[in-house]
Amino acid sequence: MMRPGGPLKTPPSGKLPPRPAGGSGAAGARAGDPDAVDAVDAAGDAAGDAGSDAGAVRRAAPSASARSRIPAFDVMRITDEIARRRAAGRDVVSLCAGEPGARPAPGTLRAAGYTGPLGTTPLREAIAGHYAAWYGVDVDPGRVAVTTGSSGAFQLVFLAAFDPGARVALACPGYPAYRNILTALGVQVVEIPTGPATRYQPTPELLDAAVAAHGPLDGLIVASPANPTGTMLGRGELAELAAWCTRSGARLISDEIYHGIVYAGSDAADPRGVTALTASPDAIVINSFSKYWGMTGWRLGWAILPPDLVAPMEALASNFALSPPAPAQELALTAFIAESYAERDRVVEGFARARALILDAEPELHWGASAPSDGAFYFYAELGEQLERFPDSVAFARALLEQADVAIVPGVDFDPIAGGRSVRLSYAAGEPAVAEALDRILRFQRA
């Protein structure tokens, strides 16, 4: 479980408590074969002694978590098989699911039955096709897991990949749900402080420092474009992080839900973003229909899994949610047609114009250091001289809302340590809203 002080920081604020047995990868080895225990303990000791060379120590390959080794809900597996057979033209009579055969009458409720626990075959195939079209990456549809939003993907992936006591690193500032979900599951969070020098992204050197301070890592979460900073990882940077994870026996989890919302230009080498699958076939990639496609309320996302996590993920999904929502899956099939891509790209053009308004106003705001908004729809900046008027970003945001009716997010949600100096502005609301908000913020600061 997490120590009372919360997520682990690098450099550490105190002595790390003994690591609980039973974690995934190296942690799991500690609870299993004695030879594996000796080998992993030796690697861990070497990592602690080696300092910046810790990343060079090769650890055992990660394995599925012990707690994911539960039986799948066979009803849902059979439901998936029924769908495959019916798609092949078989006349299957199902007495399987506890699902009423009498559907709602037309004009009342719309019928929607269970699907397979990892989603419908057509949608999983469409998602695989999306990776071929956008990234030139060949994805086996069998490795695609459709989930109840990306949030559902994170929960199931964390359960499948990590046991209690495992250590997972993530950049700080970062999306708070990573930290909170991992903490709720008993996983130790190692927060990697980042800033302008690394463009608010982790680096192998920072990971080496984390290992030296806290011990071997079982996982690394990266986000590109990131929330709240909007910064992105290029091919070279992703390759370095993937190589570090491989030799360190750590899972690489890449949050790519803002892919497609990128401001590099259509002539850039990677105009949609770089998927971690180009750096490592074993990377876990998580995405969603919520951001680029704007389908937030439909609660539909997906994960691309390494082969060893497909069965554990199916077992967990079939027990936790039975299946992703069927109507949302049906609608999502239309996301991958040319008309949908074109319409959403026009929306991204609107985000770009709203982003330009903020960047143009930045000198007049007189705030402090800001993150480069490479993608997503966020502007993250220190408040600069406004901290002479207000004790922290929470007080600034509260006063701005009360006096100017402009709502922004204090940075403490994304960075529990230094976030009191920063705020996040979302320009997802579009140009008119952003223009009005900026006018009000400037008048508020001059008052």
C-alpha cells in the first residue's frame, strides 16, 4: 500500500519502506521462484548502487499480475463466440445470457444487448485499421480491448499489469487520475518531477534517478500529448524510453487519447502524434473516442495490449463490466470513415485558432514559464507576478471565478508539490469563449 506521505517523489523525502511481496514483473518474482528472487534482488541491489547507471541493469520481463489470474465470466466469452458464429452465417440459438429476448417496442427504448467483454469484432477490426491508416502500424485486432472510456482502460490495465506494492512512475505535473487509480489499487506511485528543461516529460536519466532513490520500477506511464501541459514525445524520445523499460523489466503504458489534436502541421513527419507501438510492440497503448472525436458522454475507449495481457484483461473485463456499451460501439464504427476524420480535423483547426489567441495574449498576461502546447487543448503556466497578489493558484482561480466569472483549474490537481504556482486553461470551448475569457482575465488582473 502507499505510504502515508502519498506518492513517492524523486529525490525522496524519506526512506522507502520495505517493498511488499507479490508485485508484477520483478515484484512477482520476489513472491515466486527462489532463483528468480535472488536474480531480481541482485538486480535491484545493483540498481540502488549504480545511481545513474541503474537503467543499464536488465531485469526479468514483466508478467501479468497475480490478482488478474481469475476465471473469466464464461457467459461473456460464450456471448462473444455467438456473435462470431452469427457473423459467419450460423443460425445460433442462444440460451446463454441473462438477457431478455423480448426487446423494447419501437419508439420506446432502443434494444441493446451485451457484446463480447473486449468489444465487438467489427469495432476491434476498425480500431486496428485506424492504426494502419494513421501510423502505418499493423495491429492484430485480437490485441484490441474496447473499454468503458479510457478510464475503464486504465483501471483494467493497471489491475492486469500490476499487483499491490508494484512501483509505477509518471511525470509530474500529470493527469491526476493515473496517481489516484494506482493509489486506490495499492500500487506505489513514483512521481518524476519535470519542467521546461525536459519539456515536462520523463527521460531515461530521470528514471535512473528514480530507481536509485526508490528501487526498481514495474511500470512507466507517459502521455503525449500530455494533460495538463500539452507537450509531446518524438520518435527518438519514445524509443529511448521504450528501450529503458525493456532493459529494466518495466511496462510502458502510453496515454494517447489526445492524438489527432496536434499543431505540428499536416506536413510534419508525424502530424497525428507518435504511437508507442512504433517504439515497442510490447507497449500498452490507451486511447479514447472522447477527445479527437468529441464523444465524451458515450464512455468508450480502448487499449492495445501485449499478448500476455489479453487473457487477463478479458477475464477482468468480463467480471467488472461484462461488456462495453453496445450502442456506443455501434456509433463508434462511424468514427473511422473519411467524413468523420474530415469533420473532426475541422474541429482541431478551431482548437488551433483558440490556442493562437492564448499564445498571442501571453505577453500581456505577464505570467511565468509556460509549457509548449504541442497538442491537446491546454495551456499550462506559472502565474508569475500574480503570486504577489494571491498566495497560490487556488486563491487566484477562486477570485477569478467569483469576480470575473471565468473558471480555470489550479495546478495543484496535476502537481501536488509545485502546482500551487500554476494554472491550466482549456481552449476546448472554442474561439469565442477563449476570447471572452482572456478579456475578462486581463480586466481582472488590472483591477
